Amino acid sequence: MPRATNAPASRERRRRVIEKAKGYRGRRSKLFRYAKDATMKGQYWSYRDRKVRKRDFRALWITRINAAARALNITYSRLIEALAKAKIDIDRKVLADLAVHEPATFKAIVEKVRPA
């Protein structure tokens, strides 16, 4: 009995990997062995960095809020504590956006929570 190689399916599988590696430099986009490693590593990084992106944005928001708050003589941690005590439920993303684009509104929020 002749040996069956499953050639059409194997070729299709390899073609899909090569398609994913399109745009990579050199042999990483041409040869299956290297394209397989490159795409696996790329998928690992993209999964990992979807998590890291959230972390980075939160750090950016905190930095922006802290800078704007310090300009109004209050620290970031005191501001967040005062917001919690005053039961003002506003997330850091929106607060950072207000600090950058609408300083007057941000100042009003700080003045409202300052006694708390």
C-alpha cells in the first residue's frame, strides 16, 4: 500500500502560516520553518501586549491626573481618597481626559471634593 502524505491539507496549513508571516523580513516571511516560529512569537507578544496596553494606559491616566491635581495643590492619592469619600464615582480615564481637555471642569471637581 502506498504511503499517504496528506499533501493538500499540509500544503494549505503551511500556506496559512506563510500568509500570517507576510510583511516579516527575509526568510521569516518565505520559509515555513522560520515563519512558524515568527508567527507563534508574534501571537504570543500580541496576546501579552493586549494586557500590557491596559496597564500602560492606566499609568498614563494616573500621571495626568497627578500632574493636574498637583497644579491645584492636592496630590493624586488625596484626590482619589476625597472622591471616594464624597461618593463621586468617576473613573481615571474620564478624570484624565477632563484634566487635559477641560481644566475648568477638573478644577470644579477638585474644589467640590476638597472639604472631604
